Amino acid sequence: MTRIAFIGLGNMGGGMAANLAKAGHDVRAFDLSAEALDRAKAAGCLPVASAAEAADGAEAIVTMLPAGTHVEAVYAELFAANVAPPTLLIDCSTIDVATAKRVAEAAQAKGLTAVDAPVSGGIGAANGGTLTFMVGGSAEAFARAQPILAAMGKAVIHAGANGTGQAAKIANNMLLGATMVATCEAFLLAEKLGLDPQTFYDISSVASGQSWSMTSYCPVPGVGPDTPADHDYQGGFATALMLKDLKLAAAAAGDTGADTPMGAKAAELYQRFADDGQGGLDFSAIIRMLRG
């Protein structure tokens, strides 16, 4: 059993912390939301009043926060609380690569071990313990983080040095965002051409157009496996979060000189959808905008 501080109990973090407790770890949980703390307590975690209190005596500290500014603020609080070696810092937030590297360097300057470990899989996978983790950090740090992350996921993959976990997540979600738009367009074109959606799915899912957006996360209700489309696009991965990741990808492309026209177009389309007040819907709901 490992004593773990878990900071950030939102839609993703709540399920992740619960799975750590389920695996037998001593989880001290903190969030600004009283409701989130109540859910964590019901799941077997010990709610505490601050990030510093959660970190007191912890062997590992997991953060799952909205943005890089929040991660830097929490790390500053932890450093001020004199979190000491050999504490392991695992940041599962999705943030920009530069911030991920910066907070890891700050941690290492204090003798701490840090990894960036963003996730793929959405709320269902967070609750079910089937997330995929992309981990940036040294081989030694990865070896320490792997058993903790494995309690929350189905795959834990070492991407390379600090920052590469975030790089993998940003590139992956740019691909996902663009692929989902293309999948929606294909279904709508097939419909206009007189094809039944299920028939098109049956063909494309075993043909060269097959993708995860098609076979695992179909944007059309009643077609393929159960997805947010079957629940009026509630739950899943919010459009606002997809847009956040696409903006991170666009910023990274600008910083590195990478040409990403499909990623840029996907960001433009999701921005329009979010501006129309649909940011809380699952990102596959963009099919509604494309339908007109």
C-alpha cells in the first residue's frame, strides 16, 4: 500500500482517485469542490482541506488539474510546504509541453522525481480504470510511477523525457479531433447519397476508412457500440476540452514550425461549435453543426 495525495477530483480525477483507493492505496484527496470531496470519501479516499495537507507524508502526489497555470500554482504550494525527497510527483493534467518541462525542472531542483502522465480514454475509462497513460520522465521515474498508474489504466507507456507525455497527448488529440470531424462528414455524405447509417458503418468499419472515431466512438445514435451519441451527447469528452487540446496543438505547432492544416481546421470548427453554446456536449456532437 502506498500513501498517495490526489489533487483535482473533477470528472476525470474523481474516478482515478477512486480506483487508487480500490486498489488498496491510502489516498488523501483534495479539491475545491465539497461535492467532489464527498464523492471521494464515499469511494474510500480520505478528504483533506488543502493540497499541502494531502501531500504531508505522501509517497506520491498525483495532480489532475484544468491547465498549466493550476499545475504551477499547486506545485508552488507543495514546494512551499517542503515536500521532500523521495516524493514522486505525477501530473496527469493535459497542459503545454513548456510548462510540463518547467515544473519537472523545478521539482528536480528540489530533489524530487517528476513525470508528466496525461491520459486518454475519457470519463468512462477514468471510472472503469481503463485509461491509457503517456508518460514523460526518466526511466527511473517511469519505473516508480508505472505501478501507481497501472491501478488506474489499461496501458502505461513511456514516451521519453519530461514533456514527451504531453507531446504525445497533444498530437494524439489533434488526430482524434480531425478524425472525428471527418467521420461525421462521411456519415452525413453517406446519408445524402441514400445510404443507411448502419449499412455505411458495417462497410466502413471493416474497410480502409475505419478509425477509432468510427468503430469505438461512433457519432451517430444507434450505430455501433454505446457512445455519448446514444445519450444525447452527454458525458464523454466535452467539446470545450477537445478545443483546449486543439489549441495546445496549434500553439505547439507554432512553436516548432510544424504545418498542421487539418488540426487548425478542426480547431476552427470546434471553436464555432463551442461559441454556439455547445461546449458542454461531447465532442462528437459536432455532427449536429455539420448537419446544419
